[in-house]
Amino acid sequence: MAAELTAPELIAKHRPTLDQALEAIRTRAYWSPHPEHPKAYGEHGSLDAAAGKAAFDALLGTRLDLGQAGTDDWVGGEISPYGIELGVSYPHADLDVLLPAMKAGQPTWRDAGAEVRAVVCLEILKRISDRTHEFAHAVMHTSGQAFLMAFQAGGPHAQDRGLEAVAYAYAEQVRTPESAEWSKPQGKRDPLVLTKNFTPVPRGIGLVIGCNTFPTWNGYPGLFASLATGNAVLVKPHPRAVLPLALTVRIAREVLTEAGFAADLVALAAERPGEGIAKALATRPEIRIIDYTGSTSFGDWLEANARQAQVYTEKAGVNTVIVHSTDDYKGMLSNLAFSLSLYSGQMCTTPQNLLIPREGILTDQGPKTFDEVTADLARAVDGLLGDDARANALLGAIVNPDVKARLEAAAGLGEVALASREISNPEFPGAVVRTPVIVKLDGAKPDAEAAYMSECFGPVSFAVALDSVTDAVELLRRTVREKGAMTVGAYTTDSEVERAIEEVCLEEAAQLSFNLTGGVFVNQTAAFSDFHGSGGNPAANAALCDGAFVANRFRVVEVRHQG
């Protein structure tokens, strides 16, 4: 059957977007083709709010048949953090059937070339974008994010990260020309002449191991980086967050089929309750690339045991903010309060440790003691979350019982500066909603170290009193070196302190933000401009996105002809 989407049509449609993405990663300026505002959708084939909600509702209680090879059962069981049972069932794969089918589609996909692969990926992203409202509900009811965050982070921001990966993948593949005429002079003799052809070839099947909290935002970079570089991709979602990635796989398969490629280039690996297929999948010889977001223990296991694969991990870290001085005390408190509260702190970039000199800090409102800073921050969080409707819109829901248990245990680790409180959600009575807790710790006491030197994922922060800013800088260095950090923040009006903090982050490879007091927050990054992670400290061995994230997903094979 002839392809419904021809290469020239796709190139004409998407090449301008690809070129803009390439320019954006070169300049690092702001750019996004995906609207952030929900009201921007509803024209040119995209679903508006009502249609997107209806599409999500129609999925509940249904079987999502992807038509992929090797289906031997149907599995499911997702329950929303908001208390809704999704009831969607997904294909369970016989891997001995599915993986060979995936591999069989790679030669044609490889031979299509980098540009065609890129524009096919952009068509997939365009169709996902058109259904952003539907995806928002799917992300919300699997991650516990509040709707607007699920819409933005799970929709346009995730799509931006996917497009960014495609742009980097394309740039790395075309760095080498497709062919070259090589002629070496031989003096009076005829020159040596060769025709050389260079082909980017895929490593093999890529495995994306999805996470519970950001299934699309964390899943799309690896998925599209591998697909754009010629690899088939098997998506293994987190058992509690299958739906957003299953919808992604379904759209990808539809586009690949319409473009004349094998649908099984992208497939889903859903699992039975308690089956735990990630380790078995990760060590299969067919799997040559792995993208993983999650716990340090499993990330370390993958790096040590999946030796046949190129492994990209984003693991846990202990994110730190040094508070030394500020010329906008109110703005600093407001910015920190929002950063600690957003999505109940269930982000890999949320600050955990606030390092504050014991004698206090200098501000535009005069000197503030350690106790005053912590008390004022507690009031800022209380003020931000004082209205329950606003609190629900910022906090979302606690994603799983482990987060709730850590939150409840944190109050016993030190003096509580801000106690967590329960908030009801009238729309979703089954949601578990809690405000953040802030615990004061004395950095000089050895028993406090066990708390602040371990990641406590969720709405838990430690205000750590230290003897000096020098001690804070050295603790920052040790934390990043030993535990890793996805983000570092600092507030200071002292140029020497600023230089010392920056030097630590340069040496330990940690992404740093200074003096954020407005609408940009330490736990948010923008695709095409900001790097998410650095790949240079224990929190992650890769950055989203840079050339290193895509370049080793393919190799260039040279074929030489004489004459």
C-alpha cells in the first residue's frame, strides 16, 4: 500500500519548524511552537478543552489495542492519585515475538535518512500537540499533577523537549556528509581516487523506562532521540502512569504506518501487576539504548548491569539553595515558597536543602536571623497556600504512599518551622493533598547529616543552620559531589560569594541559578535554552538535551568504492 504521507509532503510541512528548532538550540533564545495556554487549542484539527476531556473520558474502561506484534494478554490497573480508577487495559507483549518485529523495521527506517526521520518525528509531535487537552487529563490522572501543570509540563513543555531531541539528533547526523569524493595526489602517477559514502546506522532497539511523575516530559527526549537516529523504540511505562505513553505510542504507530514505515518501530511494553519486567528487558541483547528516570538504586543497577546498552539515567539528587544575602527579601521568599510548593515538591529539581548562615543574612529589610528567615519563609508558603482552591491548583496530589510516608516522618527529624497540613479537594475527594513541611536542622550536629545528605523526595525541605557562608559553600560542594544535584540556587549580593558558589558548580558540574525573585523558578527549565541536568554529577549521567545525549545513539558506517 502506498504511503499516505510522502516524504516531500512531510518535508514541506515540517522543515521550517525543524530549521527554527536548530536555530533555537544554536542561539539558546526563547522559542516554542507549542502554545502554553489552553485556550490556544481548538482550531486546525486540535482538540479544545471540552473535546479533550471527552476524548479522555471515552478512554476510561476501554481496551487500548495498538495492533502491535506479539500481544499475548491484556493488562492494566491504573488508579488516579485523585481517586479515579482508569480501567484502561493495554497489550502485554511476548518479547520473543515483538522484539524481532521491531528490529525488522529498522533497515527501511535507517535508509530513509536523517531528514525524513526528523520530519516524521515532527508529524508525531504535531498530532500529540493537537491532542494536548486529552494528554493533560491523562498526565493529571496518572501523575497527580494539577490540571494546568499537567497541561503545560505534560503537553507543550514535553513536546518541546521531544522536538529539541530531534533537532540535536538531526544536527549530529548531518555533521558528516552523505558522500565525498576523495583524491590523493601521487605526483607523476595517477591520483588515488575513492568514492566514500557515510551512513548513520542505529545501535539497535532503544528502551525508554518511564517514570510516574512526568511520564511525557521525561519520556519524550529519549524516545525521540532514539527514533530520530534510526532506532526502534520500546516504551516501558511506569505501572502507575501507562496511559500518556500508551497514547504516544499509538499516535507514533499511526504516523509511521501512514508514512510507509513499520508500525512496530515504536511499541509498548506494559506489565502485569508485580511483574517487574524492567530488569529482564534492560539486559536483553536486542536492547542497545536505555533511557531511565527514577531512583538512584535502579539507575545504578542499570549502569552496572545493562552492559550491552548505552545507558542514559536521571536519578536522585539533593538540590541545594544557599541563602546568604538579598536585595529583594520579599521576592526571594515568594520565589522560594512557590518552588517548594509546586506539585507538592514531587520534582527532581525541587530544592531540598536551604543552607543559611547561623548568624543570619543581610537583606533590603535589614538583617534577618536564621530563625527569622525560616519563620518568614514558612509564612510565605502559608500565604501562598492559604486559599484551598489555589493550593489544590499548585500542589496537585501526592503521587504515591511512599511520598506521604516520607512527609509524615520528616517532622520527627528536627524542629518544625512549617507543619504540613491536609487539604481537601472538593472535585476529587479521594485525592491526598498535603502542604510542604520545613524542618530546621543544625548543620554542626552529626545526627542532622543523615537527613540533609539524603534525598527526601516530596514536599519536604530542610533549613540547615551553618557557621558561615564558607561552610555553606563547602557543604554544597560535598553534597553535589557525593549525592548529586539537578539544580542549585543561591541568593547573594556579595560578588566574592557569588564567584565561590559558581566555581563549585563549574567544578562539580551542577546547573546554577542566582537571585531568582520573579516568575522564573529554580525547578523549571525551558527547552532549547536551559540544560536539564548536566551529566557531570551523580544525579544524572546525561543532560536534556545536548549533543552527547544523541550522538552515541548511532554510529557512522563508511562504504568506500575505488575509482
